[in-house]
Amino acid sequence: MPEIMRRIQPSPTPIAMLVAIVALAAVLFSLSSIDSETVSASHSTQGHLSLAGTLNLQAVVSTGTVAQIAPTITFTNIGSSSTTQVAVNADGTYILQGVPAGTYRVDAAASGFLSARFATVAVTSSSLILPDHRLTAGDVNGDGGVTIRDISAAAASFGQGITGRTDGQGRFVDVNGDGIVSILDISAIASNFGQAGPEPWDGAIATRRLAEKPPVGTNIGVLRYWIAETPFVNVFKGASDWISYPDGDSSTFSDSAVVPLRSDGFPSQVPFTVGTSTQLHDVRSLIFSQSGWEWPTGDYTFIYEGDGDVWLDYDVGFTQFTSAGTYTVNIPSTNSFGIQLGITRSNVNDAVRNIRLILPGFASVAATQPFDPAYVDTIDDFSVVRFTEWAPVNDSADFVGNRATTTWANRIQPNHSTQATEQGVAYEYIAALSNLASVDPWLSIPHRADDNYVTQLATLMRDSLDSDRKVYIEYSNEVWNLFDFPFSIQYEWASQMGINLGLASSTQPRIAGQRYTAKRSAEIFRIFETVWGDQSGRLVNVLAGFTAQTAVTSEILSAFHLAQINGVDINPTSVAVDAFAVGPYFGGNIAQSIFDAGQSTSTTVSQILDQLAADVPTEGIAFAQSSQAVIQPYGIPMIAYEGGQSLWPLTDASRADLTLVTKLHDANRDPRIYDIYRAYFDGWYAAGGDLFMHYKHIGKMDNWQTFPTLEYQDQDLATAHKHRFLLDLIAEFENGTRPLP
């Protein structure tokens, strides 16, 4: 390095003096307030279809000097390649009027400063305000970077008066335009040593990075009474909602009466009546029913509190309990009926409550160790777990009564009778499981959650998670999805909110929803960052879009990086997004095309796998490549919120075709799928993909889905080829045979 410095030295300044000046400059610059004193101006939008914003210059405090430096903004229509240049006003503001609809690149430039670029901004029918940006000082010689040459040039003119900001060689050594080259100019240059332009626009690039660990995660499925797994050692945490039946008539499964509940989810009184009716009702609940899994046998511990009569049936064998206490219940074998629990009497003043049915061997630790170690072992190899289906997201809409979707007070609590309802699993359990399994949780915020809900959730996670845990934050799930219920409810909500706010007209509901998604995401990210404060580097802010339609991705990304649209705040504080997530499924049309062609009987499993393998490059990876082309200019990683094979029937008629459904299941169990997955994931990472959250973890295959990698919790890996591949993939990242993205 000293030899290089001597060769490029443009003046007889001694090397020791230059080094001392640079060192002093760095110290002074860190203490100086000049860096933070930038030109400020309020945003304003003039006219229809305009692009506007405010540009600041590092270390420049005089509006007169801004005018002297004369920065410019260049707008390039990406489609037509036409350009328009506008001058920046003395107060830093700029505006381009009469902008034709299209997609634009925005470049800012000023002599002596690094250039900056806003990669893409979509203009449709709205006036847009870009985030404020500050140009970085130091490119004295105009070569696009801040190097020792720039410091040397300024040092050579140190202490000299300068006219027009340049020395005799045309280099802009008077960085701040005050007419003299001083320590302030050199400190500004030295502070940016090594940087190069064009720099990303402020707010248009992540300030944090994904965790440096294997970029492989999983989506865990809903917790319901029919699942083939035991997350909790108290299996009653996975019981169904209470089902009413006529008092004394257990042969009638349900009479659909609304069960009166306590705040902890247990019935307040049994038997009960509804309204003016004199009909009495009892209640029952189901566990492991129709799970298709040989769940653990042995001596279970059964506990309940309160004054009442309780019974167990099905695999337990009918057993009656007339007083609270702790009992041993032997389950010698299991079948598809599972366990049924009923309450025939519960005193309104001392109701039956705190029911527990604890797995064999865990009675002494269940109170402090709520999770089944066998379940934890199935997820602790992954880096990230997406808890979308454990949270009240996809099921948090009108069709389940809007429970737990808006206010924190109505969320489900850890002491609730069951965690297996549409209200989701308590966030306290999500945090505890993440700590125990050493995984980073991915949280999808319910689409109707208010600011206090978000604030309280951020606080709970900050205070509950281990200090080495990151948290991935996403607004709801597939808000763009107008095609599939229940996702369409999220879409309809966001679209109407966007229209109501004036983000787009009622004739553009999809754009309105996508812009509202950007707006609400920015608000949620900011709340989390405010709550987490100096720990916010552990947050990963995630936007998500529709893989098959890159216009959705473009609109959401573009809107997110705007301060305002039509005078409505979108991201006025330029909160950063850390990753953009897509869902690059493949093979989604194979099953339906076979059915539509009447080939369910003639098509073989081998032929289905041939088609699936062919879909890897033409569908899954092609989707990833087209998405990456939109995401990459923003300088953030492309990740997958979901993905994997998608061999499933799309219509009621094809789902009823059991010949076809059986073959789809067999294809997922075939050893060939291991190599198909290898080609798929190789293609994903080659396309620039980073973290991949496979969908999904455990679940029985049926005529609706073939997604899970494990069909039941204790499945032998020799028969679970998708799951075996994921574990092998993780091992490759861990042992270094496959580099991290």
C-alpha cells in the first residue's frame, strides 16, 4: 500500500502528513455535526402523474451552495429508453410533471458526489413522492468511486482558496462548496473511503442481512384434532372446539348449539340451554380423530379440575370420572377413531377446567416442558420455521367470526382449553418452541391486526426470544391472492382499504390492494423496529408477491419504496425491506391435465414423475428467474415463503377421482422424487434464490394435498424422500460442500 500511495501522489505532500490528515479527518468527521445537517424541505405534489422528492448533499448546509453544485435527476423510461432530466431546486426539491405511465429508473448526480439510483418505480395513474436521498460526498475526480486518489487530490490543495470548487486539474476538491479546502472536505471524503456509485437510493436497500446459516426452512401446518403429530405433551392442547349434543343422548354427535365458554375456553356450565329453549345440551371434544396415524400408546396421565362429570371413549375405552383429580389412562392400541372426551356435568360456580391428557412419561415435566421432544426433533434441523398456519392468519376472516384478528385483547392465551382452533396458537408457545428448537420464527401478521396488536406482539417477541434468534416479519399471507378462499378474504380487505384511502380507483382493486400491502407492511416493520430499538438488527422485514405474475412483485416493491402515493403516506420514513419472498411451486397443472384428458387410469406413477421433472426448469425455476429479474435491482435477496412440488387436483371432480389421487400420493412416496428435488433446489440457488421455506412439514396426504415432507411425526426417513433430501441439503450447507448464497 505505501508503494502505491507514492506512485499516485500528485504533489510533494509528505506521505506522513497525508496519513496523519486522513487519520485526523476520520476522527473529526465522527465528531462533526455537519454530516447530519442536510437540506430539508417538505414534500409536495404538483399536478397529476408527477414524480417528486427531495435530494440532500452530504456536508452541504447552504441552499446557495446547492444551487452552485447543481445536482440533477434523470428519469429513464425503462420500456422506451427515453430520458428526461430535471434540475434540483436550491431547497433540494425536484419534480417531473406530466409523466407518462410506465416503469422508470431514477438517477441522481452531482459533481464531487457518488451517483445514486432508484432501480424501478412504476407509474400508473398516481402522483408519487420518492423517499428523500442524500448523495455521498467524495468522488472528487469523477471516476465513480471514493479512493486514495480523491483524498490525495484534496490533500494537495489543503488550506487553499478555491473558485468553482475545482483545482487546476478540474477535480472537485472543495466538497462542501465553502470556497476553501479544509479538514471538513477531507473528512467528508475519508469517511466514505472505498464506496462506489451508483449507490442504491436511501430506503431502497436492506440494512440487515439474512442469518449466515443453511438457507432452508419449513412451514409447519395447522394444529387441529386430526393431525398426525404431537407438538404438545398435553395432547388436549390439540383437541377440537367443543361440540354440543343433546343431554343424555351421546349417540347424536352434534346438535349445533352454541356452547357458552369461560375466558379460558372451557364450558361455563354443563348441561346448558340456549335462549328460551328448554333443551339441555352436553359437550364433547375430539383428539387424534381420523389422523391416520398410530399415535403413541401406553399410560397417559389424565387430569382435570373443578366440580363435574367427565368421560373418555373410543381408543381409551369408555371411562367415567365423577370428581376432579389425576388418573392413569391406558391406551393399548390406536385407530382412526382417536379419543373422545365429554362433559355431562360442570358446576357453573366451579366449572370443569384445566383438562390435561399427557403423553406417557411426561407427567412430571409437562408444566415446564410443554413440547414433545419427538416433535421438536423434526424441526430443529431447519434454520427458520414459518408459523403462518399456527397464527390466526389464513383462518382469521369473516367465516370464523373475525376472532383474534383485530385486537390483542381477543387473541388466544396459553391457558386456553385448546390451541387447535381457528384462533391459532398462542404467540407465547411460538416463541418458546423457537427457543427450544433453535429456529428463527417467521411471523405472518393477521391482515386486520391494529397497531396495538402489532406493538404488543413485537414486545412479546422481543422479551421472549433468545438473543440469538432473528424474527422474520410479513404482513398476512398471499394478500394478492384473489383466486383461492380463504386467501381471497385478505385480498378483498386490502383492496378495499387501498380504494378507501385513494391509493387507486375502484376499477383497479388489485393495484389498490398491492399498494395497501406495501403501506401496511412499512407500518408494521416500523412498529417492530421502534419496539426492538437497538435490537432491530435481529428483524428481517419481508415483502411477498405472486411468483406467476411479476407485475404484482413490481407493484409492491415499487410502492413500498415511495414516500407517498396520491398524497397518502406509504413509506415516509424509508423503513427498509430485507427480502422479497415468492412461492415457486412446480407441477401444479399436472394432476388436472391428466384428469381433463381422461387419463387417470392409463397414466403411470413413472409418467407423472417424468412430467414433474420436466416442470422443474419450465415452471419452478422459470418462475424464480423471472421474479429475480424484478427483485435484484433493489439489492435485496429473493427468498421463498413457500414452495416445492404441487401435485394436487384443482377441482372437486378431480379430487373425487381416487385412482388419480392415489397415484399422486405414490409419486410423492417414490424414491425418484429425491433427485427431482435436488434438481429443483440446484436451480433455485443458481437463479439467485436464498432462504427457501418448503411447504409443508407434517401432514397426511389426502385428495386436497400432497405437500408434506412427513406424513406423520415418526415416519422413517427411508420412506420420506422429500424430507430426507431437505436434511441432506442442510448437511451440505453445514459441512461446506455447498456454499451459502
